[in-house]
Amino acid sequence: MTEHNPYRLSRVWTPRHYDLTLQVDPDVDPYTGHVRIDGDVHEPTAVLEVHAVDLAISSAIATFAGTRVTLTPRPRSEHGVVELHADAPMPAGPFALDLDFSGALRRDLDGLYLSTYRDADGTTHRIATTQFESTGARKAFPCFDEPDAKATFAVTLEIPSHLEAYSNYPVTERTTIAPGTDRWRFAPTMTMSTYLLAMVIGRFVATEPVFHRDVPIRVVHVPGKEQLTAFALEVAQHALAFFEDYFAIAYPAPKVDLLAIPDFAAGAMENLGAITFRETALLVDRDNAAQVDLERVADVVCHELAHMWFGDLVTMRWWNGIWLNEAFATFMEVTAVDAFRPEWRRWEAFAIGRLAAMGIDALPSTRPIEYTVRAPEDAEDMFDLLTYEKGASILRMASEHLGPEVFRDGVRRYLRAHAYGNAETQDLWAALGEASGTDVGAMMDTWVFQGGHPLVSVDPLPDGVRLAQTPFRLLAADDDPIGAIGSLWHVPIALRSLVDGERRVLLDQPEMSAEVGPAPVVVNAHGEGVFRARYAQQLLAQLAESFGQLETLERFNLIADAWALTQSGAAPLEDFLGLAERLRDERDPNILGIGQAALGLLERIAEPSEITHVRALAASVFGPVLDYFGTEARPTDTPQDRTARAIAYDVLGDIAEDPDVRQHARERFREEMSGIGGPSADLVAAVLGVVARFGDESDFAFMLDRYRHPRNPQDEQRHLFALAEFRQPALGRRVLDLAMSEVRTQDAPFLINRVIANPALQNQAIDFLFARFDEMLARFPLNTIDRMLQSIALVIGPTTYQRAGEIVRFLEEHPIPAGKRVLAQTLERYQVNLRLRARYAGRLTSQLA
């Protein structure tokens, strides 16, 4: 007999419909509420269960067959459950559960929580808003807070008359019920999970709607930001049309509201019809934005709208299947944006996300994409790069292997079969199998149910190559743990001879031979495979000589794999450096970004006597790149050119300490300060970074003022995070103090992360972390603490690496309440970097001179 999970509710009853009424004034705590849940009791019982956390239930009444029974609440607080006890068993059948309750607006950006903003006059306004995924609904009202307990929701909000209210479905009635108080009634929703319910109350402005067919689309924002809404509306119109065509199913709700929330712990949340966003992920000045800012807004809007089908219409049965929501939304996000702006080449840029996921996936603390979820915090650990980027990468790999049209047909079958219900991973494989006539599950289960990914070794044969797969491990010593890294995958491989011929094979065994045309030969042709490749020296040399003939993603993978093999110790640094020389002629920003990251690590581990050699390498590689692009924007620039220029500029101004770039940054910054010019939008972040690294107190004061009085959300973020780049200890202390006081709690952990990453401030930042850690745990959202600590992996400089043992001991003695897996990955990444230092620090001169 299967043991009952105490975090889950007994299925002795299930809900069908909620009538939820809340009396909320953001300026007053607590709020009060009433919920009537219509449901069905499936067998006689004297105990009903609901989820409720930090709520006071003052009245509980069950009504069935004309009988009203008063129930006694008994909390099981450790499980987030309240038992409602009757004096005698209640019969099976339809019933209604009426609950009166109260709760405080939360301060941790979860459940029903408080957000604030200041208007142009400096007046602070308070907002009540929600974030329910994964288990926040139970923190706002008593409910059956599990994804497969779908029901309909009719929401009523009683709020101060001067405020606006938004929820998933349209307003049906707004009436004044008392002086200064209005009642807002919203139409009942379609059947959906509790985590998708949304309520937002505050002083907001909504744009005039634009339409896709008869569906109105609006951007909702705090007053004064109307000019930042046009781009998101354009993207949303495109996305709805694109997804309706791709899925062959109409958008399932009557409206789309995109709501920009000043305080928001995540990037965005796919509440049906009322999607909430961080301001930086929705509001942008279309005509004066950096390319990366436009891409982020387009990505996030498309991601969340994809969820309206993959997640909201069809929902995973339980949280172990969250990847079905998030990986597929990520896959569809890139697909939709690629159709929106083909010139952005989003699938090429997505390789950066895949690379980051593979960096985690090669560590012992990786995990399968899908694994058993028991407690709510187990679900929180799944919102990471492995779910989003690795999951989307294997879907992309499957799409290319099966063929995009076959893959799309399978997705349509899946959505039609499970619309308004719940599904599991095997349901998706079954639908793709029906569409393709193949056993998709046999291949894909090897990627979903074991962690890690393979290293494919490639050796020459007279008429082709020998392919052999082994698990790729960044920590690969004999006594290193393997953890969740698997052992054998079904690997779709595309082989391409640069001379003649291409073929696809499935490497589903330890090794095999494959015929292909003459060398040079690319394994992972077109770059969609989720594996590392290690070429025999002869083949690697041939590819290096033919580097310019490779496709963008092929060049990307060749460089990325060489650097990963260097980090793991499986290949010498010389192999990577030989390929890095080819970057002088590279123009793709994603490939240049790998070189930037690698040089950044080499700079961190270099002894003082070796720094000049690292700077010389940076100058020799990236100098020709910036010479090609120049320091000023050109009318002929492609989107890739705009980003590549900024990368080259940043490397030369920071690592190479190029005097001309530093002078240029200083001049553009002075123009910005005087209000008569300044750098192009794409170069702003790089200019701010270069100025800050060599700046003084007057520069700091200007950036701080711009953070406090920004032109737009992106401007605010750039100037805030540039403050962490200053190198003077006194300024570092000011930044850390700001993080603990003035800076929004959604941003402060990431600001501290950047100070820890600053080589000049690391000792100071670590001391601050140790001294204020408990205060950080109390102040910041719990799901940001693990992210704040990720830059610990960069404490590897000549004056800081000795603190590794001290840092690890501190974190062992001060466990974090959430994100333990991410923290374990950070500490393992730290070991990878420390080993890189041990291998090459003190020996870089012989490598680079």
C-alpha cells in the first residue's frame, strides 16, 4: 500500500467551484475573506482537509442535503494543512464548504503580498498583489492547493474606491457598497489550478486595448509609464496569433492583461488572463532600448503566453512534471520570438542558456529533469536552468530529430487530448509517438529521468568516424562523487562533412561507427545536440583550420566544448587557446561571450605577475573585433552587431584595461552626466561598468542618483548594478548597506551577488555576508538566497582563494531554508574553479606568452 504524503490532501473530497470574496485595503492589515467551495465528498467522512498557511479560520460550515454542520479547524502547520472536524461523519455527495478567514499581507513576495512604489512627487503607494506558484494560494485563502484539483473561480474584491482591481477574467460589476469602498465582481474562470489565480489591487493604469480577433490585450502599469508599453503589446499580439496557429487551439480566456508589478520575486507568472511581470520584463522604451532589453521583453511575454496552453489549459498532474510547463514554454518562447524577429536569430542566442544548463548538469548535484516531489520545497528546487533551458534543449533536439512538422502534430494531439485537465510526461511521449510512428519515450526517457549528458568522443576511421559516449563530468577525479549523472543516453547525432555529405544517427550504445564524407567532419552538425564533443587531435586541428566554414552554432559548440574540457581537466588549456585565436575574426556575440567568460576566469586565477599576459591575450583577441565594429553605433548594424560591440568593448575596457576604451567610456559618461549625449543604448551597460571599475566618488554619486531617478526600469537596473563594480572599499560598503536598506528586496540579493563577484571587494563582501547573513534570510525572498550566493564560485583570486574552507564551513553551519540544491551546485562549481586555479595559476605565463 502506498504511503500517504502528509503534504497532500486526502482525496475524500474534491472541489468544483470557488466563490472567493476578499476585503483588502493595502494600507491596512489584516485583510478578511470568505470562500465558498462547492465540491463532492466521495465517501462518508468526519474530516475535511484544506491547505492554509498563516491564516486564521474563524468559521467553517459544511452544507449537504439541506443540513448545515459546523466544523472545528485543527491545523497541521508543519504540512500547511488544516483539518476541519465534524462531530459525525458526513455522507458522500455534493456539498458546500463555507470558510471565514483573515490574514496579513505578506512581505516575502509570496501569496497575497505587499508591494510599493513612489510616484513622481515622491509619495509612496501600496499595492496588494499575488504570486501563487507553486504553493502560494494557501497563503492567501483556504483551498485545495494542488495542480490536479482544478476548479472554476468567481472572485469578488472589496477595496478602497480610489484603487483599481484586476483578476483573471473580466470585471462584470463595480458598485459602491459603502463610502470609500467599492465591490469588484469578476466573471467565473474556466477550470484551472489554484496556482494560476491572480488578484492585483492598487493605483494602476491600463492601456487602451489592442486586439487579437476579439481578445483584448492590455498592459497594466503604475502611472507615468505609458510610454513603455507599446513593444509588449506588439509582441503579445504576435504571440497570440502565432500560438493559436501552432497549437490549432483558440486562446482559452476572454482577455489578456499584462501587469507590471514593482516588487516581484520571479521574472513573470502565467496567471490565466492576468499575467504578472517584473517591470524590467515588460516595460521598455522600444526606440531607445538595448538589443538585450528588447529580446528579454519579447522572450518573457512569449514565454508566459505560451503557458496559456502549455500549463494553464493542460497542466502537469503534480509538481514532478513542472518541466512539462516550463521547458515547453521556453521552447515555444524561442520559437515564437524567432518568428517575430527572424533577424534576431534567437535559436542561436538560446545556445547560451543551454550552455549554462549544461554547466550545472555536469556536476554531481545535478538532477533528472523530472524527479519525485514530496514537500512544497521540493517543487521550488525545480525552477532552475535544468527545468527551463535543459528541458527546452531536449525538446528542440527531439523536434529536429522527428522533424518540426511531426513534432508540432504530436503537440497538438497532446493538447487536444488533455485540454482543461492534467497530464504527465508519458502522455506527451505517447502523442509524439502517435504523430511520428516511433517510440519517442525510449529515447526521451534517457534525457528526462537521469541527470547529466554525454561526452561524445570522435575518432577517425577510413570511411567515417567512431563515436563513443561516456558521462561528461566537470569534477572527474576518481574519488569525486558521480551523483545523479547518468550513464547511457539515446543521442541523436547529426554528422556533416564539410567536403561532402550529411547523415543522422542515433547513438544508443556505448560506441558505434558511422560512415560520413571526407574530413573535416562536424559532430553535432547545426548545433542542436545536447552533448559535449571531444575530437581526436587530428580532427580538431582540421576543424580549427576550417573554423570560418562552420555554421554559427557549430563554431559556438566547438569553442564551448573546448573550454568545458579545459575546466574538467580532460583537455589542456592549449586546445582552447588555439581556438580562441580564431575569435579575432568572429562577429557572433554568443561565441564572443564564451571567450569573454573564459578570459574572465583566467584573469581571476592569474597571479599578479601573470596579469599582463592575460590582458595581452584579451587585447589581441578582442581588439580586432572592436576595430571592426567601432565604438559608435552604425545604421548598418545588425542586432548581433549591437551586442557583439558591447562585449568587445567590455572585455577591452575591463580585462585588457585598454586606455583608449577607458577614455572613450569616460567621455561618453561625462556626456551622460551633462545631459548632452551619452553612449548608445547597447553600450550603456559596458560604459557604466568600465567607468565604475576605474571611477571615484563623484561617478558613484551620479550612478546612485540615476538609480533613484531612472528614466525607465532598465535604466534603474543598469545604474544599480553598476554600483557593485566600483573598487574602493568605502564605496563597496555603501553598496552593501544600500542592499540591506533602500534597495527593493527583489533586487538586493542580486546586488550583493555582484559585490561578491567584484575581485577588489571580495574579502569585504564575504565578511559582510558572514556578519549579516541571518538578517538577509529574514529580509530577502527565500527563493533569492541561493542566487545571491552563486558568485561565491568566483572567490578564486590570489588574495581570496584561501578562504574556500572558511566559506564552505560557514554555509554548512548556516543552512538556507530553500534552494539547497542550487547552493550545492554553486559549491561544486567553486571546486571546479579552484581546480582550474590549481592547474594553471603560476603557469599561465608559459601558456600565454
